[in-house]
Amino acid sequence: MIDFKQKIAEILAEKLDQLTQEEILGMLETPPEMSMGDYAFPCFRLAKVLRKAPPLIAKDLAEQLSSDPLFIKVEQVNAYVNFFLSRENFVREAAAAVAEEKEAFGRSDLGAGKRVIVEFSSPNIAKPFHIGHIRSTVIGNAIYKLYDALGYETIRINHLGDYGTQFGKMIVAYRLWGSEEDVKREPIKSLLSYYVKFHEEAEKDPKLDDEARATFTKLENGSPEEVALWQWFREESLKEFNRVYGLLNIEFDSYAGESFYSDKMGRILDTLKEKNLLTLSDGAQIVNLDEWDMAPALITKSDGSTLYITRDIAAAVYRKEHYDFYKNIYVVASQQNLHFQQWFKVLELMGCDWSKDCVHVPFGLVSLEEGTMSTRSGRVVFLEDVLKRAIEQTREVIIEKNVNTDNIDVTARQVGVGAVIFQELSNGKIKDYVFSWDKVLNFDGETGPYVQYTHARACSVLRNGGESTDKALENAANLDMSYVTGDRAYELAKLVYKFPSVIQEAAEKYEPSIVTRLVVDVAQAFNRFYHDEHILVDNEAEKQAKLLLTHAAVRVLRNGLNLLGIEAPERM
């Protein structure tokens, strides 16, 4: 597909010795309205060098470039040169590229030969997989898909929270109040009830906390009884988690959690000692970070037990040695910002020059309408319950409205789960928000179901086009596209053309909502095109041109939804 912006930069560079082609490329803008052209070049920077007013510079450039065959018009507006491309050529270029590349449209080999790790989801074993976990889970999955689309070898890691003092508490609670039968029947809910009870009882009897710490120390030292219980809790939890991941169609390449690094921390402690980075503080070992205006990084407690930061450092070192990553991305809530700043700095002080390739992607928190979620108090909303309720409500709507679908249950899952994911990814990731059942299950407006329905509608048009659709796709590069040069068609084609650059921008900014915005825009643009122009007309040449553009819209909607982790039903 022709890079029109690059072409314009090349043409301008031949006329302007004062700027490099790269500088010109960075200066080119997209006008806010189509009536102002496809691209605009501001001339302010040239005023001092050329000793001429910007509007006069723009006027001279417009006159010099007006005869270039790439443009149908070049005009000066104040200090800008506005470029108008041939609509017919532009629409053909965009639609024919999609017809040729199909499901690969938007993908590239930008990251070929480079490995990217994305750590996301990472729930705690023996605790609820609740609505708060959805953000890391779906944002991380989308970031994985974006980097995969750009040709990077991308590794998905679920860094399970399967280590720490909390497991001492869980083991003590199970021994005091637990039942094997209850855990087998309802693993997470039973273990959660024990955990809640532990904290209630520990407030009355602080000795329980001492017992929990001692139990975790036994677990760290490999005591068979403690290890057996811990492994059982882990296995039962994973069964529950995988049921939710199955609903979300999310997979991982590694479930190496905190426990995986328990035997790799000694080496880290040795390195920290060798480099004189450790300082004793009330019996604990810390790395002093005063010089960088940060609280000290606590490496080991006074009893010698390790902490999150110790395991995170060990994990990063292991990943660099094992995967030799280009980027090591952590999709973790913004409340952990300081934690990441601390241990990235410790890595740097250890001499790990690759610490700059470790990236924390923060996101805002989810709270409930009645307040902050709390595992200790048992105030949580299970993610599986949210997904199942969304599926059931979608199923009721399908039956009530007699929606045309090949399989009600499959479509209900695709649309219901898609609605939940889309809502999560529709706003910038850093924003906090309050979870509301009404909002999650509202399918009106700029929602996942709206985009999915538009995709299904466009698929129906292609099916009804029959042989004309086949001919349009076979002869895409040679069709008469003068039939699709109206404002509605051109607006749609420009959004289709933009899709590959949107993928790159979303990956660079770790921001899936950029893709979400694009697919909503494409859906809205297609619906305007569909309503304003009759597609299945008698004129065969016109029909094929319109079907080719419809196909381009379908592919971008489908490929875009896929990047978000959402399926695109063809009938709905």
C-alpha cells in the first residue's frame, strides 16, 4: 500500500533544502475537515530561514507542486499548503490492499527478529479472580496481540501470585477451619472464606499472624506437608482461572509465578552484596535509594524471608537470560508505580544495562459502587459471574429480538464477553472507574455489540452480493473506483487506510483504546455509507466498487476486534 504521507514528504524535500525528509514527515498534519484536503504542511518554521512570511512561502510551494500527478489540487490557506489526493486512486489503493492481504491487513514485520515479553493478569492463587483483574488481563492480552501483529516474537507470561506470607495464613486457616470436601467443590470461594475468617480471628488473636509467618517459613524451607497443601491450592485455583481464561479466549505461554523464582534469589542477594548495595536496617536488608528521591527497596525482612521485589528482580534476570528480550512489559495497576521504579533502579545499580528495556504499563483501578474491593473482607465481584451474566443477558436479547444467528449459544458468548472486554478497552487505560452492572451490560451506543452488529451487517451485504463480491475481490486493483468517491465512501476509505498506522501507534503507546476508537469510527462510517448509498445496484461496475469497499470495512472491523481479543460474528 502506498504511503501517501511519505510520498508527500519526498516531494517537499526536493523543494526544501532547509529541512530533512524526516523533519518534513514529522511536520505534515491531517486537516480536521475533508474540505481542507488530505494532508497539510505548515510553513512557520521556514519563515526565519527564507526571510519571508509563512503565507507567502505556502503560496510559492502550492504553485510549484500543483502540477504533480499525485495531487488533484494543491492550495495555500494562510500559512499552510493543503494537498488533495485523487479520491479514486486513494480508495482503490486502500480497498485493493485489504483484498490482497485479507486477515493479514494491518500486520507487518516491523519487529522481526525481536522478542517481547508481556506479563499480564497474574492473579493470586487461592484468592478470587475478580472484576479488578479484568484490566490487567484484557489490556495485557491486547498489547500482546498488537506486538504479535507487528511481527515481534511475543511471549505471554502469567506471573501467578503463588508465594508469600499469605500462603502461611491460608494453610493455617485451612487447618483450623477448612474442609477438603468444600475446597474440591468450590475451591476459590471456600479458600476465600478461610482467608477472610483468618483476618477476623487475627484481630482478636495476633498470635495467628506469628503462626502464619512460621508456616510460610516452613513452606520456603520445603516442608513436605506445607508444600503439598500449597501445591493443592495452586492446582485447584488454576482450574478455576482457566475456566475464566477459556471464556475470554486468552492463553499463556508460561504460568511461572513467584514460586518459580524461589531458588533463584540467592544469586541476586549475592550480587547485591558484591556490589555493596545492601544496607542493614533494623535487621532487614535494604537498598538505599535516597539519591533518587525514593523510599528504600526492602530486599529481605529481619527474619531473612524475601519479598515481592526480590522475586521480581530474580524474574527479570531470568527472563533476560532465558528469552533475551527486546522489551519486558509488565501490565500492572498504577498503585504499583513506586514498586516498579524501585526495582528497575535496583536492576540498573546491579549493572543490568537492559533495565531500560523493562517497561511498566500502569492502568487505573476498578472500585465497586459501595467502595473499594477487599479480598480480606470478602467484598469482591467474581469475574466469571460478570462474564456469565453478560452472556445470559445477551442470549435473552437474541431470543427476544429473534436475531438471525447460526448458533444462539455461540453468538451469546461472542457478544456478551465482547461487550465486557470492549467496555474495558474503550477508554484510556490509566483512568480509574467504578464498576457498574448497568454500564457493563448496556449494549447501546459506542459498544462492542454495536461494532459486532455492523460487522455482521456488512458480511450480509457481501453474501448478498454473490458472484459480484467474488469478482470484485478477484479484480480489485482494476475496478472503476470513481463510483466510490463521495464523502461517505471517502471517509470510510481513509479510516481503512489508517488501520496499519493505528496498530503501530497503539503498540508504541501501550494503549489498546486507540484501536477501539478506530473500529468504532469505521463502524459509524460504514453505517453512514450503507444508509446514504445503495450498494447492491443494477450497474455491475458500481456494485463491484461498492462491494470492494464494504469488504475492506469488514476486514478492518474483524481484524481490529481480533486485536482487542473480541470475536466478530458473521450473522447477528
